[in-house]
Amino acid sequence: MLKSVLRGLAAASLALLPLTIPDPAHAAESLPLAEAVSRLPVETESRDGYDRSAFRHWNTGDIPDDGCNTRAEVLLAEAVEPPTVEPRCRLSGGRWWSYYDQVWVTSPSGLDIDHMVPLAESWDSGASEWTAQRREAYANDQGADASLMAVTARSNRSKADQDPSEWLPPAAEVHCRYVAEWVATKLRWRLAADETEVVALREVAASCPVQTVTYEPAP
């Protein structure tokens, strides 16, 4: 898929840089889902002062000179069959799999780019204390596969800003994956969870004994 190609190009460009020792603080970690849930700090959430405009998106993306914004780059990366890229990064054709509802989508206009942990939820969970630059980095995060998801507009709008105590994907067979990616995103960005959310996460984790969570802390 194009997602692998884009990452391959990025890796090739990094190979030209001087060799450095990775920062241990940013090393990826894998652990069982139940243990990952237990690592979430439990705090009371507050939406006081939230405004979606506090999270600038979509910006110029990971490849600023490709003419595509973050939304388009995610669509290109996640396409099962690549779309045609027309002037000004207008996309046509292509094919995507919306895993939330197990639906094939053949038009970019039928897709939303979902923030795995919605912007409002991230605000409630700690992002209200961030700088504008960090909120922008969060809203455009392509550094982890789960941060941004191309899914049907219908499923994304059904989810809205709800956490897993309020909403899970309509396809029950993906609940383990979804909760693992939710937890991975919160751990990556050091976001908290409230008590109701943690109870729901634990309930799903109990039915997913072999599910693991892999995450790398955001810079």
C-alpha cells in the first residue's frame, strides 16, 4: 500500500542523516491491553474553555512540499487502491476500508479523518494545558498509525467526541483493536482518563486477553 511506500521514503531520507542513538524516552513499548489500561492516569475531566479552533488542522502535513494537507496525506497513506492525485492534491477514485463499520469506500468525499481520541476528549484529558504548537502536532499526528483514521463519515459522526464508555464501533469484532488504539493514543500523548472511561476500557480488555497495545511517546 502507499502507506508503506511513504514510510519507506521517509526511512530512506533518514538513512542519510548522521547516525544517532535513539532517545530511550521515545522508545516504542508493547504490553497487554489490560496492563496498558492500568497505566492511564485517572483524573476528572473538564471541557471548560474548549474550542475546536484551538487545534489547528489540517496543516501542510508530514511532507510540506507535496501540496497535500494532513487529511489528503492520510487518505493517500491508507488507500488500499491509490486514488488519482490531481492538481492542488485533489483526489479522485481510489478505495479504502473503513474498519469501524467494515465498509468499502470508493470516493474520498465519503470519508472523514477521525482523531482516534477526539479533539474535545483530548482537551478534557490534558490538552487544555498544552501549547498551541503541541495541540497542532496532536491534531495532525501521522507518527502513529492509530492517531488518525480514514473512516466513513457516518461512523465518524456517530462517534463524535464520545469515549469508549459512550461509543464503540458498530462492528463488534473490532472492539479489541479499537480500544487498544484508543489506549495507545492516550499513552502516546500522556492523556488521562476519567473513572467511567476506565471502567469501560477494563470491561473490553477483559474480553480481549491476547490483545496488545504498542505505542511510542510523542516527542
